[in-house]
Amino acid sequence: MDIKTILVPLLEPLGEGHANSRAMQFAEGLADGHSAHLEVIGIGCDRTQVGYYYAGTNALVQQETFEEARKDAEAIKASVKDRLGNSTMRWSVEVGVSQLSGLSQLLGSRARFADLVVMPQPYGNDRGTEYEVALEAAMFDGHAPVMVVPDGLNAPVKPSRAVVAWNQSPEALAAIRRAMPLLRQTDLVNIAIIDPPRHGPDRSDPGGALSQMLSRHGLKCEISVLSKTMPKVSDVLARHASESGADLLVMGAYGHSRFREAILGGATRDILEEPPVPVFMAR
């Protein structure tokens, strides 16, 4: 399916050099290149923890913090209108206000009708918990693929070389299928396989079946079988993406549970902490 609706959730107003602005710029380029509708939602997040206040003050605190969140959402909307007011592309902007506990439902209901969600990387010194919650809401509640745009990187929106992380998992295959509109634009797709199982079904030809599938779609493919010479799978992928000159990484997300990755770590969380290039994720 082609990319015709791109959703950009904004949790802060657009500002010069801010990660939100880079994600927005990337989304604008994608929308223009795919003749897609750019749909922006400005979210005012009420972080109130009601149970921590004295009895009788909850209603007053909630009213005040909700009003602040509403003002934040309107400020985000105003910054989007300033940026896109003279744009010739199709776009729209709306606002939403939610407590942190309701953010998944709010964003998930929007993401489920989008072909792609574009967000900045969720982890960093200036990122609150709401960024992680928003990203997971798009994938788990909205069942939408997410493009994560790294901080401080002006990457091309039309990738010339993509690295596909392949481990035979359903999540990896789902990500590849959802990324086909982007992969068709590339000159080369590199299928990266880290320490393939010796007794797997394609042990004699790791990645061969996937390469054949992609080739039948007109993609030029190559296969790289990599050894896990670094402690983390994410480190191997990041180094390989850099050394191969890739400008897009496609991978399945959360092959393990979110709880397990939050406590013990995992390839998804590790990549999102420091993405080497724009990362297309799905599950």
C-alpha cells in the first residue's frame, strides 16, 4: 500500500533546531515525495499524578493542569500553522489534550488510520516519558509503522541505500512489507543478518528467500552476514549502517515484550536511544 497519510504527533511547539522541527521537516519531504496528506496533531500532555495531592485539592489541580495542557496544545497548533501556512501540500492540524495515562488511547486512535507516523527519537536529555509512550502507542495501539528521525541529522527523505535487519521474525517481515514504498525508491537494499542459526531452515542460503521476494518487486539486493563482534546487536547494526553508507534502517520492533526491553534492554530500545540513520519500525 502506498503512503498517502503521514501522521506527525507533536508534544512541543516547533522551534529552530529542535528535534520536533527535524521530524516535521522530514515528514514534509515524505509527504511531498509521495503526494501524501500531512496530518499533524498537537498534544498537550497533562502529567498530573492525582494521587500525590492532599484530599480536596485534586479537582483544583486537575483543572489548572488541564488548562495549561490545553494552552500547550494551542501553542503547538499555532507553530504548525506558521510553518505550513503557505505550503502547497495537503495538510491539516488538530489538537488533543490528555493525561499521560490516556496518551496511548488518544494517539492510537489517530495512528490506526495513518500509513506512517513520523517522530523524533524518543530518548534524549530533553525528552520526557511522553515521547516513549507516544511511539509505543503508534505501534501497539495504532498498529502503524513509525519512522524515527535522529537528532542532529539532515537525512534525505528519498533513501538511496537501505539496510534491512533480518532475523526471520514476524516483526522483521512486517516491517519490510510496510516499508516497500520506501524500499522501491532505493538503488540498493542490503539485507543484514547477524549470526544466523546454524540449523535454521535457510542455513545454506541465509536471507536468500527474502532477497528473492524483494528482487521480484524490482529491488536490487545484497546480503551481508555479520558476526556479533560487539556486545549489542544494535551496535553491530549501527556500525554496519554507517560503514555501508545507508540512509535508512528498516527493522522489526519489540520482538521481546516492552517490559523486558525496558528492564533488560533490547535491539529496539538500544537503536532508539541513538539511531544512526532514520529508522523505519513496525511489528
